Amino acid sequence: MESIANPLYFFSNLSLNPPSCSNVVRFIDVLEFFFVAHPMSGRKEGEEHRRVLYFHPKGEQFERQTEITGFAEAVVNFTENFLSTSRRETSVKLNENDDGFDFRTVSTQRTEHVYIRTEDDQFILGVSISKQLSLVSDYPLFQPAIRSILSDAYKMFRMFFGSFSSFLRTIPDDIPKFKERLDFFYSKYIPLLKVHKMPLLDHLGGVEFLRMSGPLYLNVVSLITELREEFPIIEKILFLYQDKLLYYQLSKRDLPSLFRYLTHNLLPTTLAPELEHSGRNASKGRYLRGPTDLTTDAPLLGDEALSVVHLHSEQESEDQMELIGYQMMVYRCLNATVCMFVRNTGEASRRSSESSQSSSTRSSPPQNGVVSRRLLRNIDHFLETELALVASKIGDEVGDEKFPDATDFHYIYFNPSSLSMTSSLSTSPSLSVAASGSGSTSKVPLPPVDVNRLVCDTMSNFVSETEEFGECFVKSSSDWWIVIKKVNSRLLVLILPPSSYTSSLADVQSKTATIVKSHFEAIFFS
């Protein structure tokens, strides 16, 4: 059915069950329902069920689906007149580069409901989280994190398939095809989705950058520049080493979703083959998806076709965000990954290919993109030497770097302007087995669930998202201390375990000053 330009490889064969000691939870284990609704499709009496485009779990009765989505629509409509203009403008916007979604929340004895509206409020996405299941899973409920997770679920679909409204505009009489796409994606996405037991990490949604020396960074920039000059057809580039970001040339609106897809879904699937072939041709680069045979000039058909992703135009205004289709090439060598984007030959071609896929057979539709085997072959010849040299230098620097001693505290650092985030609590997949043996950066145990919950409550009640400066000290009932500092909108959260050195507020203030000076002064106050 899905034979071209599809995100089938989004869904890896990685284990769906996180380790019992992990700091993550399967989202499906705390989820009651998830839906996508189009209220305009169910306006007529007796046709209310038509507004339901996707609903999880699948076994739910149509009457129940209609009831749940109808309640969500009623909540949205009833509260519309009570919302201020500023609330609508700042809804789920974490920074100036993020999409803002109008949202509603409903809390009951059993559940937490969150609804967001997208694309000029035409569509409603909703989710319900069970309080009992969250308690069993040691997952603290934090509504801002749930909103972010729901927003990310929409953005991930949009990145691979385009906006909901553009799909309906292209084939307005084929709602079943749209439902098929939603079912194809979300029925696989939801079971794979993992969320942090520290919900603040999901709420912030930043990316981790790799620190490197100035001369080495110039080598990376030079490589990117030469690649663009040699192949002007490449419009955007993103460069990763292991699971950290080094360089990118795309809108920050797209960066978190693309970074998460690469580091959590695509790159982990390459680890086993790399280890298997590490003894021979270790420096040989390869494309992670697409054709394996580049010696011919045969068209890229079926499973050999590259995926099309939809990224924001860089010349966009606040009220008009244009999505452009790009064919995506992902090339990897010695732990370095170059993600290249070539503009697709029009959205019409992509929609034409999707119409060709309506048949259940795996017939190969015509190639619509501009990327050919010849182009892939030429890029491979360029990168197999140049990228190997740069990746080798990065590996030497990373390998020679003296890792700091494990800390006696946990931390979260986030810079909203750059989207840079680092934390001792994050649990990204291991992509650096060969080059880095560093494990957890903290020698203290993970915070208990009540401390994670207190961190979130403190952020909600005492730290303003609109204020650029602030400081807060909180002590938990289990004698953990939480310190939250904001300087120029940069956020630092310190979580200090019970200790004789933190018996009083004065001790904690002194400890905080020492930690900032020794670990965060360069990035926190620069």
C-alpha cells in the first residue's frame, strides 16, 4: 500500500518496552484515548460521527467516539468567548520559533484531558491520560507536557504528510484516504512513543548540541559549504555526530521534530549493521534509506524512493507559514550523519503518487522527485572522503575529551532562543557505543516521582514563562531540594538529593553558587 515517499521506516524494530529502571514510560501505558476530529464534517444532524477522522483505541464503539469528540468540541465552543486575545496568541508557544496552538484542558477525578486546535482551528486533536495508570507507571501528570506531546504528534504527521487542510484540499471527496493516512501513521506512532518520567523534558522539547573547538567547527562549516557549492540543488542541511547536533540550515520550527525522528527512530536502527561491519570498511559511508545499488541509473521506485518531508519556508510571516516538500537524503559515516534536503517537484506530484497508492497492491508509481541515482552516486563520491576526514577529527576530539566527574546532583538546562537543552535525566538512544563510553552524568539515583512532580508544580506555580529572570528554592518532603533559575530566559533546574551539605536554605544557596560557577557559568551567563 505505501510504496513511495512514505515514513514506513519511521517505525523501527526497537523494543517497545523500556527497561524497568528507565526514566521513560510508554505513552500508551497511561493513555485512555487519542483522537483527530474535523468538526465541520459532522455538522449535520445524524452525521456527527463523520467528524471523527482517527480514534485510538480502535476497538472503541462509534457512539463512544462521537460522544468524546462531541464533548471536546462543546468544551472548545463554550470556552471560546472566555479566552483573551493574548491567551490565543501565546497558547502552547514555548519560544518565538514554535507553533502556537489554541488549547483547552479538562480535569476530572479519573483523567486529564487536553485538546488543541490546528490549522485555523479547523481540526481538534485530543488526548486523555488516566490518573490511575499514571500513578501505577510513576508518571507525574503535567498538563503543559501533555500539550507539548499532543502538539508534537501533530507536527510529526505534518512533517511526513503535510498539513491536514492541504490533504483535504487536494482530494476533498476522499476522506477515507485521509483517514487511511492518519490510521497508518498514528496506529504505529502511538505504541512507539515514550515520554519522560520528568515531564519537564517533554514540555521543553529542546535539542542537544555537541560542544567542539572553534577550528573543528570551521571544518564542519567548510564541509557544508563545499557540499552546497558542489551540489546547489541541496537547499537545507543538518549535521549530527552520534546523537548530538552540530550544524543546521532549516527553520527552528522544524528542528525539534526532525531531531527527534533522527535520534529516536532512524539512527538507532543503523547501530546493529554498523557494529556488524565495524571490522571492514569502517570508514565507508552509506545512505541510511533509499537504493543500495548506485551503479545504475534506474529510476528510484517503490521502496527505493526517498521519503518526502514537509518543512517550513524560511521566508514566512507570523500569519502565513508555508510548508514545502523536500526529498530527504540521510548519509552516515563514522558516527557522523549528514541530512540533506532537495526541493520536491511540486506538491501535486506527491499527491499524484498518493492517489496511485490507493490500490492495495505494491505497484510502483512513477518517480516524481528530482533526486536520481546519479545524484546520489555523485554525493556519495564527494562525502565518502570529505565526511570521513571530518568525522575522524570529531571522533578524535570527542575521544580525547576528558569527561567531567559524575555530579552529585541532577540538572536540566534549556535555552529557548537556540533550543539547546541538556540534562542528566535525558535518555536518548545509545548511538555512540564506538566513540563514547560515557554513561549517566550523575552519580546520584534518579529523583523519586514526588520530586519530579514537585519540579513540575514549581514551574507551573512559581516560575513565569514570560519573565526573563527569576529564582526559586523548594524543599520536598523527602528532603530533596529543587532550585530553578532563569537568566535572560535561559532556564536551569537543579535537583539536589538529601545531604548534610544541604540542610538549610543558606547551604543550598551556597551549593547552587558553586555548581553554577563550576558547571554552568560558561553557557548560563555568557
